[in-house]
Amino acid sequence: MPDEHKVGLLFRDITDRIAAAETQRLLLNELNHRVKNMLATVQSVAMQTQRSTPEAFAERFEARLMALSRAHDLLTQRQWAGVGLRELLQQAVLPFAGGSDPAIRMKGPDHTLSAQAGLALAMVVHELATNAAKYGALSTPSGRVDVEWTVEPTKGSDWISLSWTEKNGPATKTPSRRGFGSRLIERSVSQDLSGKAELQFLPTGLECTLAFPLPASNGGP
């Protein structure tokens, strides 16, 4: 008659092996899903950057990939379980924010974004900050940017309303045609965040308003 203790150990070992195999399968499926999402994002960035000279393409594409990489690192630290809105914004503008007297000031309640929403918003904010550093408020010592947001409860889901307001920089005017930066912002907010973006080129500086819904359940992509 078999030893009951040995049988129990054997049964436990088989059970553990089955559980480990299932965990591995789920992890591989999740990794495959995230890699596909990331490649789709990189492809989208490349397509939206291609309408430029080869030199400009290399510079802009690299900068956008670096912004994507920083957002990816932040989400990895949070185990892709969502990311705080304030922390994400601070990370996105870190290369442009300045020293002890930051040129970019933020105000608004913190909120958890899904990983997918976090990646999309990081790319949009990077685009705004890059444009401000080259042509807008961040191109002058006295310029600054105010980033403010609110969370507005609505029937079905809450909405984030975020404004990017540039001050004390060069005067702006509405361009004769939309640049690739404007297209990237509008496309990302519309397609990736299911929201809307409005750009206003005012004499006092660029103003951008974003509005997008929060998913009912914040989590991975």
C-alpha cells in the first residue's frame, strides 16, 4: 500500500507544476499583448513623424522614443497597474521643467490613470513641452507654463479636463497649416484617449485644452 505521505507530496508537486505552468502561460500572453501595444505605438509615432526631412525625422523620432521609454519605465515600476496623473506629468516634463523655480507649474487632484492612457498622455505632454522649448514660453528665461486639471464626474465615467497654458513667451499666431505636432496631439487624444484636444494660438502664448474619460476600472492596457 503506497505511503500516504509520499502520495500527498506527489499530488502537491503535480498541483504546483500545473499552477506554475498556468501562471507562465498568463504572463507570456500578457507580455505578448504589451509588446504588440508598444510596437503599435512606435509605428504610430514613426508614421506621424515621417513628414519631415531625414535630419529632422531622426531628431524628433528619437526624442519621442525617449519620452515613450520614460513613461514605460514609470509604468514598469508600478507593475503596469496604473500610474498617478501628477507623477506621470512630472516625469513627462522633467527634461524641460527647470531648477528650484520650475518653469512648469502644476495644479490639480491626483488620480490613477490606466497604463494605456498614461502612455498616450505622456506623448501628448512631451509634444507640448518640446514645442514650448523650441518656439514657445520655455524658449525664454521668463517664460512659464501652467498645467492645471480637474476631474469632473459625469454619468457613466469621470472626465479629466486638463489645460496647458503658456505665459511670458513669444506671441503666437494661428499657423496657415497644421504641423505634425498638432496632428500627433489631436490624433493621440482622439484615438488613444477617446477624448478631444483644442489648440489656441493666442498673442499671450499657446493654450491647449484636453478632455478625456477615465475608464471605469483603472488597470493595465
